[in-house]
Amino acid sequence: MNKMKKNKAISLVLCIILVFVTGCTSTRVENKHDTNGKENKQIVKEFNNINMIVDPRIELLSVIIYLCPDYNESTKSITPENLSYKKDVEERFNKFKNHKAVNIFRSMFNNNGFSYDAPPTAMLFLSNTPNLTLREDIDKQDYVYTQCMERAGGEKKFLKFVEALNDFCAETNFYEFYNEHLDYYNKIIDNTVNNLEDIDYVSQVEKYYGKEQRGYNIVLNGMLYANNYGPKIKNKDGSYDLYSILGSSGIKNDVPVFSDDVYFKYIVRHEFGHSFVNYLATQNIKEVNKYSKLYEPIKADMEKQAYSTWETCLNEHIVRAAVIRITDIYGTKEEVDKYLKMEKECSFIYVEDIIDLLKKEYEPNRDKYKTFEDFYPQILKLLDKLMQKN
């Protein structure tokens, strides 16, 4: 009897040891991306209340886009310039063109419309490389997050992409690649800041739209080419961080440049402006869509510029009109004329009507319209008039 108890006790101990060993093995698999707490840090330099940033998450995304030529062929996202950094990417990552992360990214693009602004915006919901996880401080109920997940094919598919990105980081040692290029990233920011005028963009846009935001960030990426986006990320405390993600417009002395000073002013006001405007169309989407026939005369030209819905087209009209009005207030007539000519050549046929409304109704009556949101019903009334007129 004692012997049987002893054998049972030994068996129990062996079972416990087996469970413990199995548990340890499982933990190692779950933590296969653990790099002992290592994290790629953003390169950040403050300029007139704006954080000028090179972001490891966007750098990683640019590598994935580079390895997905069908995406790049469609969106023209990668710089065509002979940039030594691009050669470094080719040498380090070319053999990973068929990696799971690239294939999932391709699938989200082909099947779900995960393109243009959606990929870089989605990366902002994550922690830094090389261990990407969904940030705990974001508001996942916000429309920007939900729209991004829809375009990714759902949150579940996006999280599979994130897991594959972690595999990619581990297998390619992206952590070291990023750190090896810190001098290059710093040079990008220094060159950009040194060529900018001393302009307080933050106070300009906040005064015009009537709202304050928690933070303003310009993310510079030399691999991405001439595609610029202006997402905002809502935090759990209800505040917003605004982003202007800029691709390079050319190369000078093997360092990416981000347009001349006149156009840079336009880009910054434009991309930050989207954060004050886009959500209003989402809030009023039923009313906005009543006027979707206004899209028909310019549909072909808008689609060529990746503005494939009336909602997006309207947002672009409003933001561009506001940029011209802000420029008229703080800039020069030459800049205003240049921007207006550019918008008309790009088929933004309603922009002058919106400019006129802003100048004659919104700006003289800020006691009535404390914020741009208060004014938005007047935009809808203008659309109704344009429908009747056309």
C-alpha cells in the first residue's frame, strides 16, 4: 500500500514536471519575438510646436511596400530616385520578397482596399519595432481606427499581419538595420528643419478651425514618394494626436527632400487640415451623400488621384479651400494664386465656391461659428445650391 502511494506520488511529480516543461516551451514560442526589451526609438526634433519625426514603424512599412512591387506599381509609393538607402534596403531585404508579411500585405491591398493612407495610419496604432503590438492608449471605437480595420479586412486579419511583421523583424534583424541608419535619419530631419521658414503652423490651423489638439507630428520618410497623408489618432482620454506623413519629392546629395518651402507650407496646412475636416463628413454622411451627383462630372479625374468616393472628394475640396484661405491670411498673393491654379488644374471644380463661402460667411462671423464644426451645415447648404445650379 505504501509502495502504491509512493508510485502515485512519483507519477504525480512527473506529471507536474511535464506540465511545467510543456508550459515553458509554449511560453518560448509565444515570446519568440522577445528582444530583451529592445525597442527602436523615433528620431524626434521639435520645430515650432511640431514634432519632426523619423518613425521606425513607417520605415518598416516602407520596406514592406518596396518588397511588394504590384502595390508600388499601382500606387507609385516608392521613390524612383537612386537613393543609397534604397540600395541598402534592397541588399538587406530582397530575399524576403515572399515573406508572409509581404503576402498578407498584398492580400489586404488586393482584396480589401488597404492602400494609400490606410497602411501608414494603421501603423500608428502599434508600438515601436521590433515587437509590434496594438497600443493600449488608443480609442479603438474612433472612426479612424474602425475604417482602417475595415480596409484591412477586419481587425483579426490586421493582427495576423502584425504577427507576420514581428516575424519579419526577427528574421531580418530590422532592429539593427534601423539603428545602423540613425545618422541618415537625423540628417533627413536636420536638412528639412534648416530649410523651413519660422512659421507657427499650429496656431494658424487651430485658430482657423477653432479647435486645439494634443500633439502635432510630421513624419518624414525618404523611401515613400510624393504620397502625403494626414491622419489623427484618438487617445483614450479623448485627446487627438495629429500626423502629417510626408514622402520625399526628390533627392539632394543623397538625402531625401520634402518639397520647396512654398509647397511645404501647403502640405503641412493641408495634411493637418484633414484632421479638422474629415470626421465632419463621417458624422453627416447621409446628408453628404445626398449630393453625390456632384461627383459625376469629375469622377474620372478624382479616381486618378485616388479620391474614389464622393466623401473623400468633398473632404479634399474643403481642405484645399481652407488652405488657400489660411495662406491668404498668413502668406502671399503669389502663394494663393499658385495654389488656386494647381487645384483648378486638378479638377477641383467646386473649390472656388467653397473659398468664397469661407471668406464671406465663415471668417467674418466667428462669434457665430466658434469652430469649423459649427459652420459645416453651411457647407451642406452650398452643396444643395450647387446641385440645383448644375
